[in-house]
Amino acid sequence: MQKFAFSSKNDEKNSDIIKCQKRLSTAEMAKKYNEFDVVVMPTIDEEPFGLVALETIAKGMALITTNSGAIPEVVGEGAVIVDKNSDFISNLAMQMEKLAVDSDYRNELGKKAYSMARRVVAFNIDNYYYRLVNILDTKCSQNTISVIVPVYNVQDQLKKCVDSLINQSYTNLEIILVDDGSTDNSGLMCDELAGLDQRIRVIHQNNGGLSAARNSGLDIATGEYIFFVDSDDYLDLSTLEKLMNHMSRCNADVVACGFAYTYDEKTESPFTNPSPGIWSGKEAVIQMMTNNNLCTTAWNKLYKACLWKDIRFPKGRVHEDEATTYKVLYASNTVAYLPECLYKYYQRENTIMKGNLEKRYKDYLMAIEERIQYFAGCSEQRLVDNSILVLLEYTKYVYRSIQSKERGCLKHQYNKYIKEYGIPKSIRARKKIALLVWKYVKA
């Protein structure tokens, strides 16, 4: 079925394939692009919204609009232009019907639009949003991304990480290196790197852990946006520009990108889901808990800085992301996911999250219990249920993964959770049965 973003009331004979959407907000419009084949902007008394026209042709979608303002010059042959001053309704209906029933015509127009959008560098899909907004709103040139990098004993990886930041195609950055009491040459390297690029700021502090380092960065950040990078990881050089473009495109508060594991032998292994998405904050929390797209990690996401005003990471604990990310997502109006693996997650043998499961699982369980209480306080039963499910499944995972007296404690803990929280009501019957049966597994 070919779907239109607008329909004339007079064109009822094609009502099964032409859908009237009435007035849409910017956020709603962004979601509709993945549902419709043609966008129609038939305004007579108002100027068509130029950004919507650019969005449409950049996506290779057929566009029908009017000869208003500078729109014809902007879209060129990449759109059907209807004369608003001559038999407007009839000509509009004719063009809509033609595009609805003639797939070859529709596809050809889409190809012309796609070509037009890339013929000029400023319209390129990878950067035209950033360039356009800079033209329309000079304030955009002041939109700084504060990149917060906790640094601890990473002298062999730090330069590669920072090089990937100072060479980003999006240049309006504030790079905050937080030396968290390093005992190798990492602290000295931070100062040397700051001498090479005036965008780099350095904090030296006593060792307080990853949460304390990130919090210190948040406390001094001045940018309108926040991005976290762990100091042994690195970014594709277009990462921040692509995320900013996607944030504008989706009118989002948070945009996550895909990430890949990287190793010393320079191989990459994608981890995240290949399908894009856009959700409300509440639905984003569900996605975080159920799919490999947004994930709970703090570092593959570009955030509006205002979201962090009253949120900080818990000091002295591991699994700090599990205790924090859900709050930021829930506070967002719109969260988007760009599946391209732009963040490179370096794997080394002595990484904190490798091994030591027996020492760190309690922090994870604490974080999920806090999440349950948080959403219970917000009267979000669906989010409570999903959090309970995560809690029970993780307890089972740890039980299966360790071989020690801790298993008995985990079995007792699992039964305590069942008694306290019950089985989530919103899950399938088979899953409910499996969770209940596990109560009777012998430790």
C-alpha cells in the first residue's frame, strides 16, 4: 500500500491508499517518514516548511509541494510543483492520484529527489541538517558537545581515544579529560594532549572510580549536549556529527548509536541491533531492557545536557550505568537509535567488567532493585514488571555462571524476590511458569 502524509477531501476514490494525517508535530512527522511513500505539502496561505522538503528529498521520497517562496529552487526536479494560483485543488488531486497508482513514476521521482539532495554538498544526507540549521539559526554554531572522558591507567590507549575526538567532523567540542588518580603516565598524557588542542580541559583528582570521574565531568561541563567516552575506547570520526544530525532529524532528546567490540588484532565484532528506531522515553526504557539497541551503557549516546541536571552516577559502585541510564531515558520525550556501529568498544584482558562476577553481581542486583522502586514511585507498572523480569533472569544467570557457596545465597535471594515482587503479570504464561518452577531448583 502506498501511503501519503496528506490527502485532499475531494480525492475519495483512492481513500484506501491515501491517508489524511491532519496537522503533525515535528516529532510525529519524523516518525511518519518510515511509514509513508509520498509527502504532500499543498499550502496556499502559508510557506511550506523547508526543512520538511529537505528531509523528504534527502530520504529519496516523492514530494508534492507548491510554488511558494524559495521551495521550487530548493527541491528542483526532485519534487512535483503544483501551481497554487491555477486550479489548485484539481491539479493537486491529479498529481496525488498519479503518484498513488503509478509506482514507476513514484520511484523515478524518488530517485531524482535523492540525486538532487546529494548533488550539492550542503544537502548531503550525512551533514545537510547541521549545515542547514547553521544557516537558519546562528545559535546552532554555539551548540557545544561536552565529551566527558574518565581516565585511569590507560597510557597505551589514551592517545588513540583522544585523537578520535579532536579529529571529529563535528568540531564544536569541549573535551573533558578526568584523570582519576592514575598511577601510570595517563595523567601526564592528559596535560600534554591539552597543550595540543585548546578544546581539551583536564581535571586531576584522587581515585574515586568511574562514577566519580563522570560526575566531575558533568559538574564542569558547559555544552548544550553531553557524550561519554571511556578512555580505552574510540569513535568513528563522523560519530558526533551523525548523532547531531539524527537528533535534529528525529527531534530527539537522546540519540544512541550502535557499537562494536574491538580487539588488539584490529578486528571488530558488532554487538548492537541493526534496526533503527525512535521511541518515547517510556518505550525507550523498555527497549533498553529487552533489546540490543539502546543498551544500558552511558557511552554510546548523545544527550541534551539538561537531562543530567539532577542525575548523577552512584559513587563507589560498578554497574553504575544500570543504576543511571534508565532515569535519563525516562526523562526524555523522544529517544532515537542509529544502528551504525560508530562507537568502538575496546576489549582488554583486565577490563573491570570481564570476570569477577562474584564480586560485582550484587551491585547489579542493587541497581535493578532501585529501578523497580523508582518506577513503582512513578506508577509505571509495565516498567516495574520489566525490571522485575530483568532482576529474576539476571539472578538465574549469575547462579549458572559461578561455582561457589554464593549459589546458595543466590537461590535464597531469588525466592526472596519472588515473594516480595511476585511474577510480572505482563509476561507470557510460559515465561511465568519457567520463573515459578525455578524456585524449586536445588542449589
